[in-house]
Amino acid sequence: MADPGRLAQLPCEIQLRIATLLDVDGLKSLRLVHSFYTPAASSVLFQTIHFSANTLSFERAVHVAESPHLADHVRQFVYHVGRLARGYKRSHFSRGSFEYPICRVAADSSFDPTDAAMVDQMYYRYLVELNAEDEFEFLREKEVLEALTSCFKNLVSIAAVQDTRDSPEPGEPKGHIERRTYVPTDTYPLCRNPLTSLLEATTNSRIVALHAGFLDWMAFMDIDQVPGTPEQLGRLRVLHLQLFIEDYGKFNQEKDQSESFRKFLANCTGIETLILCLPDMSFHRDDKYLECMTRSSLYASHFPRLLSVHLTGLITYEDILVGFLESHADTLIDLTLENVHIARRLDCDSPYFWPTWMPEGAPDYSCRHGSVLSLFHRIHNACHLKTASIGGVFTNVFDEAWVVADNKIAAATPEKGFAPDVERFLCRKGPWPFLPLDSYLEMQRKYMVENGPWREGSGDHPDPPAMRHCSDDSWRFDRGYLAYHCVPEPRQDPALTQWW
């Protein structure tokens, strides 16, 4: 570090490797010392630009955009969407206040809430940021984003993400905006469509990766209206979508919404990596509704170059999911599944059957459930994977509820650990880790005929076969999950069955 020339003599790849191992402060020091010798630190430090409607983010983004020697390093542009929490007064910034934002965010360790001058300074900073946010509202979002991104000639990745979905709690800030402004953000995005604005602003860029994080699912209706969108989406190689419903009242346009999302995916003909994350697995009817339309659009799509798929929070038929994966078997080599609910098998489908609801007087559950183990076996037969990963909860609601332990890889040994063994089996690198599938499915069928769905605290009700035969530290049977989620739930809207 003392001799700038010695670092400059190293190959560029090694310089970059050194830079990637440093934290932000280390990168800044490295860049300051070696600014005339090597751009390695700048390449890492300015690779990603985070932008939001606050003074520090705005100033830094403009500074980089106006400095060609810095702008050339930018590869990723992340637009953080969110609003500061409103309504705080000066008293809220002093110790003893019930709503103490600085304590809750803990962004500035040097702040002393008993110092009147510091309280005034922090409250003034809060007002300045509110004013900056209001001024941004009067700007044309698309023009601001276009002015910035047009300066980044080597831009290849864009993201529009909601900055935080969590209410402020003690500890570190939850998102970029909180770290920049020192106050909590609301959980609602700005009253615009930032994804549409960002796509429109980068129409002329060679974008190959798109990340839309926790944005309103309705965005896809607006994207259809953006000129040049099909060509732009056709260039994508990586598509990462995290979806949620902002307004349930918009469901009167369900057909238009589904068609818009289907068109969006149909335009993404060149993607090689698909990451689709739905809200945390829930059986609330509105979340099911979102999931139904999303899955319907996904399964109607085909991606000729698809190499990697990551699906989180999916509620699906066993047959159709396997069919989707099998249709991409020629190219698919990587699969990640997290929080997957296998509803039931398609061959015993009924348009009046809801996955967590059974008609009164219908005791035969035997054919109305899918099987997690059957899903794994069919994926093994259909695909030729090189890597696979499973995590979270896997359930069919009735008698299977697996939880994959977070430390499954570290804790596993060749003799113990269903989860790693399942991953090896999916890649055809190891044997089937459970008892024979035919025997297991027959036990499931008999159990469902004789006992129905498993219930916590149901007296002499025997444990499901899954719990009795397939459980260890890395692949736990979750009693509480089934006890909570398999309570019968009446279907309130028969029209929704069309999406199943």
C-alpha cells in the first residue's frame, strides 16, 4: 500500500481480486492512494450506482454521471423506491419519545439525543430530505432516470426495488434510503410505476439483466405501452422478479393483468436465468389469486435458452410444474426451489376444489393431494441438472410439511442429511435417499383414506408416513405448519378456479 507502483505492476485480474476483498472504506483508501496508477478500486467502487429520491443518493449519482472516468465503470443501476416516514416532529428525535426514529434506525452512532444542537441538526436534516422527496415528485421520473443512465455507456443491469418491506426496528437500517437519510421509510412505493420508467429510460442501453423487487404486479399492464419494450426484453439474459399485490381492488381487470404478464414473459425469449419470487407462502385467497395468474402465465411461456430457474413461494400442480421443467430439459442445468406447495395431482382435479378446502361430506382425501417426494422423483427423471438447491418449506398441506434447515450443508454427512442427499439425487449424483417411492405413496394413500388431513392434538390420530419415515436434522417435519394451514377454508369466489 505504501508503494503505489507495486500494486500497479500486478496483473489487472489480481488487482480487481484484491479490490473485491476490501470493504467500502478500504476501496476508498485504495483509490485515493493509487488513483494515478490503477483503476482497480474504482472498477469495484463504482460498478453499481444506487439511486433514490434523497440528497446524498442524488448528488452521488449526478457526480458519477458527470465524471466520464467514473461513469465508464458503472455496470449496474439500482433505483430504490420508497418514501420517508412522515409526521415526525422535533420531539420525536429526542430520547424518551415513544417514536424515536434515530434509535430505531441506529444509523448514526455519533448522534446524542440529549444534545439539543444535535437534535436540531438531525431534525433539520429530516426536513431537508422530506423537501427533496417532494421536489422529486414534481420532476418527470423517466427524464431524470434517462439523464442519469444515458451517461453510463457500459450499463448492463438495471433494478427497480422497493427499498424496504419491513417496519423499522432497533438495529441496522433496513434499506438504502434509511442508511442515506437516517430515518425510517414507509412500506409503500411512490405513486408511479418505477419499473416502467426505468425500462423506458434505458431503451437505448444494452441491458441484459433486469431485477424488479417487491413492486406492484400491476406494473406489467403499463409496460406493454412502452415503445421498444419487446426488443429490449428480448435482449435480457437474466430476469429476477419479486412480486406483491399493492391494491386488491384492481382485480376486476384480472384477464388484462394475466395477459399483460404473459406478454411480458413472452417477450423475454433470450433469458438464461429466471428468478421468480412470490410473497411468503400464504394461503390467503388474494395471495393465491396472484400466484394462480403468475403461474398460469409462467407455464404458458417457453424460454429456448433457459439454463437456471429459481422459484420461491410457488403453489402448483405437481404435474404442470414437472411439465414446465421437462419442456426446458434440453437446456436447464440449475434448479433452486424454496417454499413450494404441491397442491394436488392434475388427474384428480375438480373445478370446485380449493387446495385448503374440502366440501362437506367428502372424506376421501386420498387422490386430492400431491406428494413432495413424488415431485423430486419426477424432476430427477425429467431433467439433467448439474446443480440443485432446496430450502424453506415443502408441503402438500395435507400430510407433508418439510422444513429444510439453514445449516443443512454444514451439518450433513454422507450418512446423514436428507436435504443434501435430495440435491445430489436431483442432479443424478446420488441414490434415492428415501424409502421406495411406490411404498411411500401407498402409505400416503392409505393414511389419507383412513385419517384425512393431519391435525395437531387430535388424540389417537397417527403420525403421517412422512413424519414417521423421512425426517432428520436437515429435513424436519413441521407439525405446527400443517396444524395451522390445513384448517378448512371456504372458497369465496368460484370465478378464481379458472386460474387453477
